[in-house]
Amino acid sequence: MRYSEDAFLRAQKVKMIILDVDGVLTDGSVCVGAEGELFKTFNVRDGLGITLAQKEGIKTAIITGRESKMLAFRAKELKINAFYQNKKNKIPAYHELQAEFNLKPEEFAYIGDDLFDLAVMNDVGFPATVADATDEAKSVAIFESDFDGGHGAVRQIIEFILKAQGKWQNIVDRYMTIEAESKTNDTVSQ
């Protein structure tokens, strides 16, 4: 991963993570069925990262230029706090998020990968991108994941934010306890 000298400090201020979809939550591929329906694949580690961030009090939003029933289902499944589809210009949705959640630009992270993302990336406190992003997105980002879009990049970025906020080790400790409790319960029930 590549990140700027001040990325850790800027990650500490993040209260909401905004996600692009195609090329960030997915690998950018769009499969079209015979009836015109679209199919997308999502990475479960990215999904867990989103869920963990939410459990730690970080809000989440999606702003995407495309419209998809599958994406609406996935956003609902992940309990995304704010969901915008069909937004080629993402700035109005971003401004709505600022007003609705009463957040300043430095309290937002934005994960994008292409030209449509640049304006918002340029304004937020923590702009991040994926390994296979465009050069333009990489030039604006203060954090670049080791992973391509749809392959765990979102998870890596969220982990960085949670570590900067001192929340990651508590998450790991909870999962260690869950495992230990599960083993104890299995032994007792035998």
C-alpha cells in the first residue's frame, strides 16, 4: 500500500466512508444477461470491512453512476446509511451527505477509481483508491490499496482507517473471544 505522510492523521477524523461501486466494490466488469439484467460480483471481505466500520460508528454511503437492482440489494444487505444511484456528477449527492449527517469535508473518506470520482476525492479529507485505478485517481488519493477493485481493496482501506482510530485491535480481540467462547461451548456441550 502507498499512503501520504499525513494519511494516518487524516484517517483519524473519518466519520463517513463514501464508496464508488464499479471498479471499487466490484472489479469493474458488468455481465449482461439475455434479458438485459446486469450481474456484479462483490468481495465478502469488503462487505465485512463495511460492517465492521459501521459497528464502530463510521457511517457508510454509496454514490455510483450506474443503476442496478443487484447493487440496491447489496446496499440494503450491508445496511449502507445512504445510497445514490445514477449519479454521473457525484458532487450534489456528496453535498447532501454533508448536510444530512452534519459532517465537514475532512470527516469523509471517499474510495474511488476513475474520472467520475475526482471532484469528490479532491474535496474529502481522506481520498483513497484501488491498485488498478486510473492515474488521475491515484494522483488525488492519499492512500492507494495493494488490491484491485473488487478484490479486497475496500477492506484494506477500512482497516487502515480503523487502525488509525485505535479501533482495529478491539475488533480482532472480539473475534478471538468469539472463537474461544465457541470452543468452550463446543467442549461443554459434548
